[in-house]
Amino acid sequence: MIAKSSQNAEQGPLGRTSRPRAHHFRGSLGRFATGVAIVTFDGATKRHGITVNSFTSVSMEPPLVLVSIARNTKAHDELAGRPFSVNILGAEQKQLALHFAGRPGPEPRWVEGDTAPRLSNVLAYFECTPWAAYDGGDHTLYLGEVVDFNYRSGDALAFANSSFTTIPESQLGMEDLL
């Protein structure tokens, strides 16, 4: 018989735990490897960048992408209704990820996109106009319609098990099959 822990948990419908222990839940999610991206945009008073690992494609027609932004992020409220860019980082850009995650380093090089600012020499970018925003608990799910994009060759920066890692280019995508 498996004992159920009641620490920081409540029983919900059908006996399921409705509030798992936050650290264990986060650790379980961390087993899923993700790419690392930075969402950039011009706010009301300054330019912003937010490091994220929750980014996904949503639709090919129209071309839509989604980023999940924590509500407690300083720039969260300023992103609503603004054009933004999603910058996918190359393996050599760990310092850039840390810079926009609250550990400032050298000032990044910016590119003035036609729709939104983006970062120089990233692995791929998607310039987006706002499409929709949805409540996602302690996050907001921002959908953007992609109006410009591009990519370069190189290994991707990834995050898994609370550590940065690399996804070799030889394992990226299936563009040649499409």
C-alpha cells in the first residue's frame, strides 16, 4: 500500500491531490527539457526582455505562437496588447538568458525589428503582433501572430533538471522533411 502525503496538499474530487507540494511539482515539470527563449518588447517607458522556457507554436495558419509569462514578473503587465519578439537562444547564449532572468551581465545588442525589438544573433526569432491573452493561473498565456521570422545554424540552448544544456543542431527540427 502506498501512503499519501498530506503535507501541503488537499484532497480534491475523486481523492486526487488538488494542491501538490510546490517544490515537487516544479521538480517534476523540470524533467521536461525545453528550449530557452527571451521575450522582448518596448514597454511604456523602456525596453524589456524576459527569459522564458514556456514557448510553443499554436497554429500554422494563421501563424501563431504562445508564451507563458509569470504574473509576478516586473514587465508582465506592460506586455498586454503590445507587439513582441520571441528570441530562441543558441547554446553559446547562456549569459543572455541569465541577463534577462535577473542576473545582469553585459548589455545585449538589440535589433530594431519592423514590429518589435529583438536580440542580435539569436538562433531564431519570431516578431509578433498581439493576438490574444488568456488567464493561466499565476501566469498569462500571450498569443502572438507571427509577422516576421528567421533562423540561423547552430546548437540550441536548453533547460532541464534545473540546469542549462545543449541540443546539438543535428537533432533540431525536421525542416528538410517538410
